[in-house]
Amino acid sequence: MDSAIFEIFKQYTKRYAELTESDFEKIEPVGIYRKLRKGQYMLQEGETWKYHAFIASGCLRTFSVDEKGNEHIVGFAISNWWAGDLESLKSNKPSKFNIDAVNDSEVILFPDRAYNKLVTELPSFHKMVITIHDRSFMASQRRILSYISHSAEEKYLAFLEMYPGFADIIPKNMIASFLGITRETLSRIRQVRDNQ
């Protein structure tokens, strides 16, 4: 694996766990480095997801496509985030989602079996995983609440607060899809904010 990419992962872990060099020597051989070009899929609907993906650089989106060909974005992940389809991973069933690169991205894929072995063998790694899952669950709850109870403008403001910097790197049509509003509505909201 590219040592600079693994260093990004090491720096990330220091926020959540106290892993030793010996721990990292067990983790590094497990990771699979993958570079994704803009628009390249990491996962396509119908495939079974078998990894835990750490985003070292770039931005990925998770989305589904309905019968009419409309995309519905359920999530984004940027550098120092994780991505994947947990339902497919845990059920060993085909995914209902696609995951592709919004821009050129680099990821480290940890195969599920090896990842679970690390969780079992390294208490600090296990602690980090629990913290990450807790944060992800809380973010999902906030997103659901925003989606069902906020106006379009409130959804956009919540998006800016929850995902600082995303608005600068993600195309407007993707943000609109993620928020469940039209691109025109998003443009109006942004225009009003810019004029304030």
C-alpha cells in the first residue's frame, strides 16, 4: 500500500484511538489501496458489498436509481470518512445502492473478515469502531429529522452545518438530490443567501 495514503489513515485514527506501531503493522497489510476516477463505481447495485472503505482523499456518493431513472442520493463521504453498504455487508445480500466517486478519490478497502479480526484482536481499534458507528448513527438520525420536519431552506442550512465544505466540492444537482429538493429550489435558496 502507498505509505502516504496509509499515513492519512494513521493520522485519522489518532482522533479516536491510541494505536501502537505494532497495531499499525497488523492493520496495514489488511488494507487494499484503490484509486477511483471521477464517476468510477466502487459498488454497483446488485453486487454484494464485502468491505469497510476508508476515504483517504476525494468524495464518494451513495445513491439508488428508481424505475424512471431518477437518482436518489442517500449519502456522501469525503476524506477521513467511511463509506459502504452496511446492510449488504451484514446480510450478504445484493446491494440496493451504487457508490461512485464524485471526483478523483483514493480509498483503503478493509475486507470484512480481516476487519473483524482486527476488531477482536486490537482493543483500541475496537473502541475506534464503536465511536465511528455511534457518530454515524447520530448523523443518520439528524438527517431523518431534517428531512421530515424542515423546510427546503432549513434542510440546506442543516446540510451546510453538518457537512462543512461539502457545498464547495459537490455539484448542485447532487446536493439537491440529497436534500430531496429540486435544483431550481436550491438555486433560489443559494441566491437569497448570497444577497443577504
